[in-house]
Amino acid sequence: MAFRPLVVLSLLLTLLVGAPAPTYADHHFNGKDGQTPEHSPIEEASHDHEGLLDKPPVKELLPLEDLRAFTKAYETIRAVYVEEIDDKKLLEYAIRGMLGELDPHSAYLDESSFEDLQVNTTGEFGGLGIEVGMEDGFVKVVSPIDDTPAERAGIDAGDLIIKIDDSTVKGLSLNEAVNKMRGPTGTDIKLTIVREGEDQPLEFVITRDIIKVKSVRSEVLEEHFGYIRIAQFQLHTGPNIIDAVEKMRAENDIKGFILDLRNNPGGVLQASVDVAGAFLKNSMVVYTEGRFDDSNEKYYADANDVTDGIPIVVLINDGSASASEIVAGALQDHSRAVIIGTRSFGKGSVQTVIPITEEKAIKLTTALYFTPKGRSIQAHGIEPDISVERVRVTAIKKRSIVTEAELSGRLDNTQGKENENAKQRQDEQRTKQENFQNKDNQLYEALNLLKGLSILSNAQNVGDAEEKRKEDQKENPQT
């Protein structure tokens, strides 16, 4: 039967108008720029997609001439293209094309991509362990994930992948590049990377593995300071943070916390609200604005600050995106934490996952998010309060000096052995600090800042207590 343009026009109108999508039970998926490991970005999808489809905005009628041009192009491709392509595939290409031209984060999710997006929120998947996006036709590494093959191989945030094995990436879609990076566990892949500051491309051979992302890990530094690292915002990150804080405080005299969000690509929107809410009291965390009422939402912290107001330092860098920026921005706006590091990624848009069939969906940018003070993060990021670049620190050769303890005829310290032990502990601590500084100078600076904040906070508390004592004496003088 001869192909008729009217049939295509009817199909197109069905695509553009459509019927309401089936309800999707759990649609709060999100990630930095929709990235999943070796996947295109998945993002904050916490909105009710039914409202988006059932209440289309009132606009002018569809442009008939442009629809005719589309049907003509469709008919020509179908009839003349060198290889025969069925209508199903051509219409899928049309959907991909529409979404691909909108922004870097809107995308069509076929059955495989849709499944991957759901798996990502559980924290286990196969691949290399990198969050990726597209830039100038190449695959850009947004951030490597903690303790994965890519991170261990030395892949850095900002690296541009120009070749996968011996095939150039230029001209591939993000999904096509992602599929090339996937493969059976235990097999090797060669990535050729362009890195800022390097004269020549770098080559990395990485062995694929099952990636298990542990969202939260924590430890106590120097007995009194809690360190919390969030690798990715998953469904249970909020409760995990609260558990980590309470456990460290129960077992140690914690005087402050470092929250490390470096190279964290984001994740579930509600998880970022839960994390920020663990350190705030009855405060707004973030709000979103879009064209639909359902896109305009405000998110608030719960009533309790589980740290009871002790000092917090937040670490960010150019690999911190989306949900990470929501947390950092909220704590910064409410003066609850000092932000240290480098400017964040700048992912300030919200993507909603809208199923269009039982097995396929579209991920569509539906809103922008703003910090409590109305700052847009989109394409700008969070500026740290204190800028600290990641560098390798080299100690200056120590001068040869003579101390009082080495002088002939000196007076001995009456505390003797006690001071000698204290000096030994100080020497050991100094050695640890030097190693710490060389390994991670940003974390080293954050810890020093936290120590200072803790000292000031303790001094303030002592001063407040003394003031209160004096006031009580005035009101109730002793007779």
C-alpha cells in the first residue's frame, strides 16, 4: 500500500497530544545531569507527572505548514533512505530528536535506559563507575564514583573521553557511547582522555566490574571531629546520615562535622532535603519553579538538627552537582556551615521522569531549583566561602634550630615525664598531619577550619554561661 502523508500527520498529532501516561509508582529518580554510571543523566523527578500531561498549557494551534514539512521529511526518509527503516524506529528517532535538542539533560528512555534509571537509586550496577555527560560532541566525566574501577585508575572530574577502545566518540550519542563502555564484568576497556593541563591525550585501561555505591561512609578524625562522605544521594541517604551522626556522637566527644560532597553527582531530590534537614531547624531547603503549578514546590527541613548546632564545614568541588549543590546552598544560605573547596558543577535544573508506555519514558526538564535566598545554581554553581584548590603540598626544608631543652645548664621542667610524653604525642600528631596534608590538602584545611570554629564556639558558650551567671546573681543576690 502506498505511504500517505496523512497517516504520518495523524501519528504526529497523536505523539504531540497523546493520552495520559500510566501512573508510575515511584518517580523520584534524579542525579546530577541525569547521569548514571556510564549512563546519561537522571535527575530530580519528584513531581507528579500526571498533572504535567493532563493539563497542557494553552497555546496557539499547531503550525500546519511545519507539520506538513515534517510529514514530507518523514515520507522522504521512509521511501528514499538507502536502508529500509520501519515506522516504529523512525518515530522513536523523532522523539529522541525532539528531546535531544532541548537541553543536555532531557532524554528518551528506552526499556534498557528506564530499567537502569530505576536500578541506580539502589546503588548497585555494572560498569566503570563514572558519571558522564556530553560536551562538544565528546563524553565528559562529571565525576568518578568512590572506590570504583574508574576512580582507582585515576579518572578525574572534567576529563573528556575522545576514544573508547580504538573508536572515536565524536558523532556518537551519549547512549551510544555509554553502551560502548558497557560490557561483561572482568573485561578490559581502553579510554583515551583529554585532560586540562596535559599536552597529550592520556590512555587508561580499566577492568569492568559490578559497581556497588555505598552512599554514606563516616569516621572520626583526631578523636573529636566527625567526617561524613556522601558519594551519591540515594533513597536512604537521609536516614543513613542521621544514623552516622548519632553513632559518632554517642561514642565520641564530637566538636564538629565535615560533610564531604566532592565529586558527588547528585541523586534523589528528597534525599538532599533529608540530608540538609538533618542540620537545620524548620528551614526551607530548596524551591523549584517551572511552567506548571506541579513544578512549583517548596521543600522544608524537619524540626530537629541532629547535631545540636555544633560547627559544620562542607567540602565541594567542580564534581559536586545537583543534590550536592542543594545541600551546600541551603546550609550556606542559613549560615549553618562554612563551604570550602572550589566552585560546584552548576546543575540547577529538575528533570521529571514521565512514563509514556509501560516500558519507556521521557526524562524532561520541567523546572529550575533555587536556594532558600533565591539564588539560581543553573550554569553558575555554588561559590565556596573559602576557596581551596586541590594541590600537592611540599614541605619546606626545616631550619636547623636549637631549643631551650638543648641548652647546656638549662633548668629542667618540674613536670618531667608528663611533658616528655606530651611532646612525643605532639610529634606523632605532627607526622600524621603532614601525611594528611600531602594526601588531601582540601580535607586538611577543612579540618583546621573546623578546629578553629570549635574553639570559637566553645569560647562563646563559656562566655554566654558566665553572662547568664552574672544576670542570675543580679536577679537573686545572696543575703
